[in-house]
Amino acid sequence: MPPPPGAEGPWTEIEEASMPTTRPKSLTAPALRGRKVRDGHDPLVMVTAYDAPGARMVAEAGVDLILVGDSLAMVVLGYDDTLQVTTDDIAHHTAAVSRGLASLDPEVGRPFVVGDLPWMSYHTSTDDAVRNAATLIRAGAQSVKLEGGRKRLPVIEAIVDAEIPVMGHLGLTPQSMHAMGGFRVQGKEHGAALELVADAKALQAAGCFAIVLEGVPDRVAQMVTASVDVPTIGIGAGGDCDGQVLVFHDVLGIEDRVAPKFVRRYAEVRSVAVEALEAFAADVRGGTFPNDDESYHLDLDVAETLHLYA
């Protein structure tokens, strides 16, 4: 980087570092890896987003991370579970999120984007996993997330070896819903709790920079969080994780078909939106929309040539 006009003396790294930046510094995977609450850091905030408007809202709210989650299947695409979504689906929506963030004012800090590897995108071979992870990175993600414990270590190591940051996911792993017998809280028994701790340590050793803990008892999540040096991000895992994540549509009250215990709704956007749409329909049927101010008009002389006005 060249010195600014009129600068005197050598252009040193210290001088360069002291120059003001054009926007707040955004998080990176290495920076996130050290974000433990016990070390004095604020808890991380992660919210899902699936399109450009949602990404802009999340960024303007000051959220740290965006997850382009496979929850896309249920809250956007209308499926009953997450198993129907594909890598191409996630890539398509990751690209939309990335474009939305790129359009922000440069003074707005941009959240770190995590692309969710969907079911069967990393289960068949490490080569497939790396290729699918690369697809999400090319679409605009800065890292990928995948579910599972120690049996996923070869896949995680291969993706990390390809220089792609990986976020782990333990506990209730929705892509394993059939094997688990449904959406059930995990780690409730002594042995299962210890298995979660062992899995978390293994994921950290394999290179995961953070781990989502979903649907586990709060004391177990506390134990897992204390056992690793990377941040844990909870969803239905109590308040002692290093961060929390919720689905965009749940936070805003857009999705009302399912209300898990761990969801807190901060707005009722769906009901407000339905009322607005009902008002629009009533205005159209009543002939009050559009009004004169909401219509375009010809100049009088042009209208006269068309015999439109008396």
C-alpha cells in the first residue's frame, strides 16, 4: 500500500495499521476461534438469513454471524424437514446473502457468513465433501458447517486441509432425525453427555473454529463449553454457551407452524404482514388503490392529441 499524498518518512507497518478503516472490522475464522466468554469476550450472536433483504437486516442489527442454514428447507421452501434441501439450494441462497451484504454502506460491519452443508453433501466421500464445501465458498460463504461427531473427522480434516474453515454441530443434529427417532434432546444420560464432550474435543482437534450445540441439557452444554477452547454456539442448549443462534423467521415471528421451547419471538411480523396485505386487497376491491397521486399522467397536450380528455 503506497503512502498517502504528502506523507513524510518511511511508510511503516505501524503507520499503516494506524490509518482509519472505511468500515468496522469484520470477523474472520481465526478471530472467531478465540471468542470464549470465559476470556472476557461478549457472547457471539448468529442468525440465519436466506436472501439479500434478510442479510441486510441482520447486518444492520449488528449480528456477528449469518448462517445460511439448511432450515431453508422448512422456513423458505416449504418442506417438512431439512433433508430435501441440496447443495445447489444452499449455494443459490448463499449468493443472495453475499450480494445483499455487498450492497451495504461500507460503514456497516458485515457478518461472517457460514454456509450449511446439507444432508448427503458430505456423507459419501471426502472428495465430494470438499467439492461441495468449495461450491458454498464460491457462492460467497466464508466457512461451512456440518453435523456430527468423531465419525465426521476425516471429512472435517479434508475440508480444513483445503483451506476452508469448518464449524461443527453436535447434539440434536436434524439431518440425523430418522436415526435419532425424531427431534429429541441429546446428551440426557451420563454416557451420552460424556460422548458429547469427547466429540467436541475431537472436532476442535480436527480444526473446527466453532461448534454449534443444539438440543442438549444446559448443564451438559456448560460442560462441553468448558472442555474446549473454541466457542460453542447454542440453540436450545441453555445460556452458558459462548454464543446463541436462532432462525430468522422464528425471531421475527414469520414462521408460526412450529414453536420450539427455545425460541423467543421478538416480533410478530407475520400478523402485521397479513394485516397489510388484507388492507391492500380491500383498497383494490374498493377502488381506492391506486389513487391519483399513485398514478402516472400524460401532459395535457399529449392527452388532447389522443382525444383522452374533453
